[in-house]
Amino acid sequence: MNELRKILSPVHHGLAMGVLALIFGALWAAYLATHHEQLHGGFEAAESKVKQVQMQAEMKEMQTDMGMSGMQMESMPHEHAAGESHHHSDKPGSSAHTHAGHEAGAQHTHSGSLAMDAMQRLLRGHIHFMGIGMLIIVVLILVAASQLKNCWKGVFGWTFGLGALMYPPAWILMGLRTVELGPEGAEASVMWLFGPAVGLLIGSLIALFCVMVIEFVGLNKSSLFSWAFNQKV
């Protein structure tokens, strides 16, 4: 037991963050189970309100365009040539139709409902807490078993651990903002958290793969990599 504790000691902080991610995942699952109807109902009410505001804005813009079109027609001279035709702004491709299309595209969803998309993203927060928490614990055991020097094992503990605690909350925050900002807007609003978390996790996994390859080939004993590895087996 003491020997195992000694081996895991350089990455104990990362293991603690992995276990903390599992705890957060379990707590978030319990919260979703007990507040599902409340959350879904709130998202549906917010979605209905957003749609009403969009429809009012579109109607107002269409009325404005129709009013401007009428004013232009009144100001036109009545001596038109017999072959001339009038061009109205309500044809496909006009500003009113373009704006409506833009609004529809801005609210594109995968499930057909912003409220459902929001709930799915909240659920993914739980899934990623549990999945990444377990992944971090496993990979940090591999790090601890490697021949890396303890200082570099400690770096892996921080990068993997912080990534595990940053990535799932990005999904939860994205879900809470999905109805208000739309799917794409909500995703863009959490890139400050999502981007670094993905970078830490993927970068750490790539680095660990390189460490394993170096040890397998035996390059850890060469002068090129000796600074990062213990030379005693």
C-alpha cells in the first residue's frame, strides 16, 4: 500500500480532480433528475417568448417595408411605358424575406426545439463529467507508472485534472444559454472555457502517447530525452 501511494504521489492532485469530476457528475445527475420538469418548462417558456419577439420584429419590419414600398409607388410618375413592370420589395430575395431567413437560420436546432437542445446539452455535462473523470484517473495511473521524472508527472496531473474540471461545465453553461442565444450563439459564448479545456485534454493525451512511444522504443535513455526521464528502472 505504501509502495502504491509512493507511485501515485506525483499525480495525486490530478487523481483528486478526477474523483472530484465524478462527484460533480453524480451531483449534477441527481439535480437533473429532481428538477427535470422545472428546467424543461422554463426552457420551453423562454423559447416561446423568444419566438414571439422574433415574430413581432419580423411583422414590424415587413410593415415598414410595405409602407416604404407604398410611398415609393405614390412618388413614381404615372407616365410609365406600356411595357414597363413594377418591382415590389416583397418578392423572394427582398430584405424582409432575407431577414426572416436569417432569423430562422440563427435558431437552427438538431432536435427541432431549442428547449430540447438545451436539455440535451445539460445531460452531456453529466455524461462528460463521469466519462472524462474516469478517463483522467486511468491515464494518470499510466503517467504514474511511466519513467518520467516526478516534476513532469505533476505537470500531467495538473493538465489532465484541470481539463476534466473545465470541459463538462462548458456544456452545462452552453445548455443554460441555448434558448437565449441560440445553439450557435451559446456555443460561441463558452469558447473561452471550452477551447482551453479541449486543448489541455487533447494536448495531454498526445504528449502521453509520445512518452509511451519514447519509452517503448528506448529513446528515454538517450541524451536527447534523458532530461525528462529517470534513468533508474
